Amino acid sequence: MSGGSRRIDVQGIVTAISYPGAGLSPLVRVQLQLGDDSVTLAFLGRQDVHAIDIGSRLRARGALVDRRGVPTLYDPEITVLADSSSQERV
């Protein structure tokens, strides 16, 4: 995965979630594994992101930026992919 800011649509598995600590600005980070690559989903102003757990399969859409060498999508549109017959849009 490379590049400056561009719109992408990816699917992967959640491998890590970090929540803001006490006194820190609200920001939830979700690590999404995309095969051999990964991307960080950053949700600004959030204390929690419901419906996402470790192992969840997600589709994420948004503008890809390089944040200190880490591919990151800020406030992406996400869809939790439960299986081929049911999907929940967040």
C-alpha cells in the first residue's frame, strides 16, 4: 500500500483496537489487516466504536493518508461484514 491522499475501498479483519486514555483527546484506532498489508482506521472524537470487535470483518471506504509512515483512513465509512447474506452499515 502506498501513496499520498487517495480514495480507497478495502476489506479486512480487525486485529487491534485502541481506545483513548483518561484526559486524552477522543480517538479510537482500529488496525485492519488486508492480507499482507494493514491500514489504521482512525475515528476522531470517539470514545468507542460499537459493532466492531477483534476478528470482525470490515469494509472501509475513505481517503488514504500516510500518517508518520502508517497508512491511515480518518473517519472512514465502514460496513461490518457478518456474512454474505447480512451486512450492517455504521
